[in-house]
Amino acid sequence: MSTAVFPAESPTTAAPAAAATRGHVEITNVRKSFGGTEVLKGVSLTVPPGGVAVIVGPSGSGKSTLLRTINHLEKVDGGYITIDGQLVGYQVRGNKLHELREKDILKQRTDIGMVFQNFNLFPHLTALENVTEAPVVALHRNKAEARKRGLELLDRVGLKGRADAYPRQLSGGQQQRVAIARALALDPKILLFDEPTSALDPELVNEVLDVIRELATSGTTLIIVTHEMGFARDVADTVVFMDQGQIVEQGSPQEIFANPREPRTRSFFSKVI
Ligand code: ADP
Ligand code: MG
């Protein structure tokens, strides 16, 4: 990657985005292999500021890997990703890409919230401490202010009064809502969700989807991997169907669900809907 010649119209030279245009994600021809197997075969996707992209597709098609490249948890082998014109994980020096230092990668990641299937809360911290940990430790925010904001966020996800509960004292749906509040605490430009309801008992799915529905109208850019097709239809500006490391088809929910063009998309939906 360090030898790749970067195009002359480097996105890092773009003017800084105004506040109203936060969270413009540009994924360009991203490739990724694991041990000789290419699992992302040149994926390109644009999500405008405040846009909601829902990624669907069979298991193993590369959805999680794609999400993980967006916050540089996986390094790309080819192509590049920018957020508001800033390259993710790299900088351009002398017409070549060089990976950022760990410190700068961590700083960049504070703009990118991620919510995982299995919540990944710190078990020894309360709900509120889970939410305030990153702002205080990573961003050195004032503790009292972080606490105030943390309580507001717990309220926003419907967990007023549960601030002092430990993860083991909360249902899966409540834990996932804490995880969403935690992701919001850094005021991210974009939020990535990787099957946020797949680990939940069916009766707990909706309380989490309702929180994400609210976020979808709030102006934060969302990229969501899910198998919840009804939810995808409701919230998505664009639905992306991935199979075997490629985007097979992309369009509005109406186009993709009601009128898919590609046989592979039709075949997938005939099994899941
Ligand atoms: P999805 O999220 O769509 O189910 P993934 O992105 O998790 O798909 O995986 C795509 C492919 O990449 C799968 O074949 C998976 O086994 C492989 N893969 C993912 N992560 C790794 C890894 N860290 N090492 C080796 N193979 C991996
Ligand atoms: Mg996955």
C-alpha cells in the first residue's frame, strides 16, 4: 500500500466540510484479502452527509469486513476511503500513501462510532461509566460534563434511571442501547452498525431498532448491516446488496426490494423475506 501512487486530485486537499455536511463517506474500489482469498473485490460506495445506507447480503459476503475497513480496523489492500475528504488510516506524502501513526488512527476513530452484534460493553463498568469512558479517557473531556451528557444520551435511548446498572443487570436490548449511547458520546460523524439485533431475543429487537430509527432522522450518517428487511425498508435511503465481496446492486428500498434487477438479489430476497 505504501507504494501506491495516489491520484492527483487528492481528496485530502478538499476544503474542510462545513458542519452541515458532516459525515460524507466515499469508499473507492476497496480490496481486501485474507490469506490469498479476496473477500472485498473492488467495492465502491458513497454515503452523503446524514445518509442512511443499509447493507444486506448472505453470510460471508464481506459486509463486516467492509464496515471494519471504514474505521481502519481492517487495512485495505487497494482503493481508499475518505470521510469528509480525509483519508481513513493514511496520509499522502510525496504522492504515496503512508499509514497514519497509531495515535492518529485512534484520533480519527473518534469520528466513527461502531456498534457490534455482541454489545462489547465493559462488564466491570456501569451503564453510565461505559458511556463516559471514551470521552473522558480518549478525548480528555471534563468528567462532570461527560457525566451530564452521558445521562442525556441514556435518556435518549430510553434508559433513564438505569445509569448505575452493570451490563449483567440489563437485558440484551438494554445493553445494546447502552452501546449505542456510548457510540454517540463521541459525537461521531458516522455510525456503523454490524447486525445490531442479531444476538437479541426476538422480543427485544424492536426496542433497539426504534432507537436506530430515531437516529436515522437525526442527521448522523449511518451505515447499517442487518438482516431485518422491514427495518431496512423503513430507514434506508439506499439499500446495498453484497454477495461474494462485491456490491451486486444498490438502490432505493423500493427499487431493491420491489424490483431487483439482478438474479442474485432476487434469489437472496426470495429466501429471506
Ligand atoms: P459477512 O459479514 O458478510 O458475513 P465477513 O466480512 O465477516 O462477511 O467475511 C467475509 C469473508 O472473509 C468470509 O469468508 C470470512 O471467513 C473471511 N474473513 C473475515 N475476517 C477474516 C479474518 N480476520 N481472517 C481470515 N478470514 C476472514
Ligand atoms: Mg458479518
